[in-house]
Amino acid sequence: MDFTIYIVGGLVLTWAAYMAYMWFSTQSMRGRQVEGLSGRIPELAHYPERALIYCYTRACPPCRSMTPIIDQLREEGYPIIKIDLGEDQDLAMELGVRATPTLLLVEHGRIQRAGLGARSRRQILHLLQA
């Protein structure tokens, strides 16, 4: 019997289940209050209305491609806060971030939207302007 199809099918199903888990866990962050984290994220006080929190790690390849875009948008004056979760894993747990890169749109102290994975400049701008 050729078990190759079963092995490949099992791997595909495992990957799909993991991606579904990550999507649902990211969506569960919506509505979470972050006001209590202002001591841990001091930049949050600079943007009381709306800010985008960019969670990354230096070892993450998608983060390395996305960080220059984030830096450029910050230089242009967009309200973006960068957090290196490799340096503060406790903060990752408090925010509920399980993978990087993760973008969290915070409005009035609550997470309104959460996105997992690399995004293009156009997608980030759309998130900021939505």
C-alpha cells in the first residue's frame, strides 16, 4: 500500500488545523482592554484615540521584511508602536499574541482589530484608515 497520500493528507490537515487555531486565537483578542498596559507600553499614552501596535521578533523572517515598511510609516507620522516580543515575552502573553508578526489596532484602550502575518504597505495603511 502506498501511504504517501495519507502522510501528505495528514500534514495538510495538521497545517490547516494550526492555521485555524491561530486565526481564532487572534480574533479572540478583539475587545481586550489594553489601558492597564500603559505602564508596560509607555508610547500608548501618546496615542489615546487610535494606534497600531506592531508585534515582532528579530528572528522572524516575515517580520524582517515588514519592519522597514513599519519604520517608514512611523517616520511619516502614522501612530504605530513597535514591540519586540523577543525581548518581553511576558508582554506577549498579556496581549495574547502567539505568533509574529501581529498587528493590533487599538482604539480608546481596546483592541478593535488583530491581524496575524506579514502585510503590505497598502494593507497596513488600509488598517490604519479603516
